[in-house]
Amino acid sequence: MEITMVVDGERVELTVEPRHTLADVLREQCGRTGTHVGCEHGVCGACTVLVDDEPVRSCLMFAVQADGSTVRTVEGLESDDGTLHPLQEAFVAHHGLQCGFCTPGMLMTALHLLDTHPEPDRETIRREMSGNICRCTGYMGIVDAVEEAARLR
Amino acid sequence: MKCAPFEYVRPTSVDEVLAALVAADGEGKILAGGQSLVPVMALRMARPAVIVDINRVEGLAAVERDGDTVHVGALVRHRTLAEQSAHPLLAEAARHIGHAAIRTRGTAGGSIAHADPAAELPVVAVATGATVTAAGARGDRWVAADDLFAGPLMTTLDADEMITGLDVPVPTRWGFAGFARRHGDFALVTVVVAEVRGQVRIAVGGVGAVPLRARAAEAAIGEPVERVAQLVGDELNPTGDLHGSAEFRRGVAVEMARRALASAGI
Ligand SMILES: Cc1cc2nc3c(=O)[nH]c(=O)nc-3n(C[C@H](O)[C@H](O)[C@H](O)COP(=O)(O)OP(=O)(O)OC[C@H]3O[C@@H](n4cnc5c(N)ncnc54)[C@H](O)[C@@H]3O)c2cc1C
Ligand code: FES
Ligand code: FES
């Protein structure tokens, strides 16, 4: 099936198989391997992207369903000259990642969190990020990073 | 894992959805938010031959108050339900569903149709005495929530019927209490108390195959809250699993009932 999406500001026209998820198509047909796939059934959050500005699990949405949508992935976070997004800077500064597998989903979830909760306390950050699983960090660095990014806004 | 191949159709009206389901001859499946169906397909526990995507069907996404009832279209997302103010109990229940990314996509109709015994919206539907509208080739029919849930992940709807919406009475007093081990997890036990048209109804989720009415406790309304809550526990016959033993669940149910009754002011 033919679909059109805007991915990180770039218009793409693709032919996709209906059973392929948005995560698959982003990774394999759009070259955006920044979006990670962990569990492939909605529980780990690694594949979280924004579709029309709302967070979604890209493993639970077929790419055909994103036809006509605007998709934002972790690869659209940095600015054109390569400057990292303040959230990315904060993750680096606070050791918000170790292996980095969960990081794309963490960043996209945090981005939406900061949009909807401009001054989150640590409890809110923990609650809103609880759908994203990290096997490495123990979460403290992630919460610290999101807290700082919120403060700097 | 990846889903097995399927034929994909994207109708824009209820009639077209029904025609597609009939044409699929029992091999078709409605796709709404996909937050329950896609995992099941990814695990290959379901391999529908035809996916009927209802996300672009018009007119199913509104929350509207009509007298003492709120109509919720099948495609109303959990997020919208959580943010609306026409039905505060539904808003509270929707806030307990999963995480933001799940609430972006998951729908009211899908949650009811999926009939997960631990899901929040079916418990609210039973507690309030909601009515589900099911469209089928033979026209619409209206099913009371008490008659809808047949077992875990099973309803009394036919495979070629589609939920178009639900009418949920607005309770004059209500209480919602759920216990989950972690934020966003399915609740171990959910208790909803709702006073509708002068009658107090109590429904419990997570401890049986379907949301259960606690009728003995309902009959004891007026007695001390602790006593009514104890009756809720006495009526249950929970089974234990790795998330909690039967006795633990019963204990949690009594406490959730106490909290729900107290917050309803009953
Ligand atoms: C990580 C995670 C956490 C979750 N946590 C919770 C939670 O805490 N509480 C909770 O209640 N739920 C939870 N869910 C499930 C979520 O609420 C789903 O949105 C809901 O169960 C199904 O709704 P859906 O719109 O996504 O339906 P889909 O997944 O699209 O469909 C589910 C089933 O319903 C059928 N169906 C869908 N719409 C209709 C209709 N209009 N008419 C007839 N049949 C229809 C489909 O054919 C399918 O069989 C969670 C899901 C995930 C992935
Ligand atoms: S890969 Fe999508 S939630 Fe785990
Ligand atoms: S940094 Fe390794 S999973 Fe989070």
C-alpha cells in the first residue's frame, strides 16, 4: 500500500506491507534506526515516537495507519547544525543512559512530558516515564536529566 | 515477533465496516487503537486474515452529555476520556489506563470489546449500568453491560458486530479505587461504586473472569462502610497467580471497596 508521511520534517512516500509496523518502516524503509525495537508488543517503550505530536508505541501501530501523519523520532531532536536538544544534553550530563537501548523512547516520552507538564516534580517524572523500561541505569540519572531539562526550559 | 500477513481495509463508515466483516466470513478483525490486538498478533496468538481498521470511520469520536447519561463514541481515545469533564468517573478510570502512549491510541470501544477482566472501563460500565450499542448486519442492538461480558476476553457480541458507542449514566455519587503494583500496570483489583438513579451499584474487576457485581454488599448499603467492604470480599472467589495469592487479592478487594465507598461518601 502507498503511504505518505512527514518524518522528522522530511516528506516520504513509500510502499509498505500492511503487517509492517511503523517501527519497522521507520527503521528499514526510512533509514531511521535511531528508533529502537525491544519487546515488539507494547511493554518496553523503546519504540516510542510522536505521531501528530502525541506519543505512540510505534510497534503497536501499522505504518499504513500513519498514512498522512507527521512523525517525530529521536533523529529529529538535534538541530540542523548538529547541536543536541537540551534533553539530549541533560541525558549526557546526568548519565541518563548506559547502553542507550532505551534512550530513544525515553527522550521522546520525556519530550512529550515536558510539553504537557512544564514544571514536573520528581514524582511526576517517575510516573510519566514508568512506561519506559531501562535495564541499565536504575532510572536515577534519567529522572535527574528530565528534571534538569525542565528547569532549563 | 512480526505479525502474520493480512489483508488491510480502511472503511470510512459503519456500513462499510459491517460489509467488510461479513465479506471476511469470520476471518476478519476490527482494529481500533491496536493496543491489545497488535500485541496479540505480534505474539501470533491471533492471525486474522483481514484487518478492518475503523480509525477513519466518521462520527465515533465524540463524548456528549445527554440528560443524565454521557454518550461515548467507540473511537474516543483513553486520553480524551481522561481529559473530558462530562463524566468525572470515566475520566478518573481512563487516567488509570496504562501510560500516555497507550492512552493516545487506545479506545473506549476497544477496551470494552477486548473484555480484559483487569481493565478499568468494563468495571465502570458494569458499575454504572452502561449500555453498549452494537451495529450488525441486522441493525443496531443495545446490550446492557451486565449482559455483555461472557468471560476473559469474551463478550456476547458476534464476530460481525461492531460497537459504535456506549451510553454511561452519570452517577450522583461515585468512588474509584484500583491497586496496581506499578504505575501503568493493569490493576490487580479495581472497585467502582456508583449511585445511579438512587441505586448504589458496586463492581469489582481483576478478581474473576468478568467484572463482578457485589450484590450482597449493594443490599447492605447503609450499614457501616467496613461491613459493606467486608461483604464485597466475602462474595469474591479470587484465584491466585504469580501477581498475588487468592487471599491477598481478597484482602486488596476489601480495602479497595472501603476506599471507593469512602470516596463516594456512602
Ligand atoms: C503496555 C500496555 C499497558 C496497558 N495497560 C492497561 C491498563 O492498565 N488498563 C486497561 O484497561 N488497558 C490497558 N491496556 C490496554 C488498552 O487499554 C487497550 O487500548 C484496550 O484494551 C483495547 O483498546 P484498543 O482500542 O487498543 O483496541 P484494539 O487493540 O484495536 O482491539 C482490541 C479488541 O477489540 C476489538 N474491537 C476494537 N474496537 C471494536 C469495536 N468498536 N467493536 C467491536 N470490536 C472491537 C478488536 O477486534 C480486538 O479484538 C494496556 C495496553 C498496553 C500495550
Ligand atoms: S518495542 Fe514497542 S514497546 Fe517495546
Ligand atoms: S541505558 Fe541500557 S536499557 Fe537503558
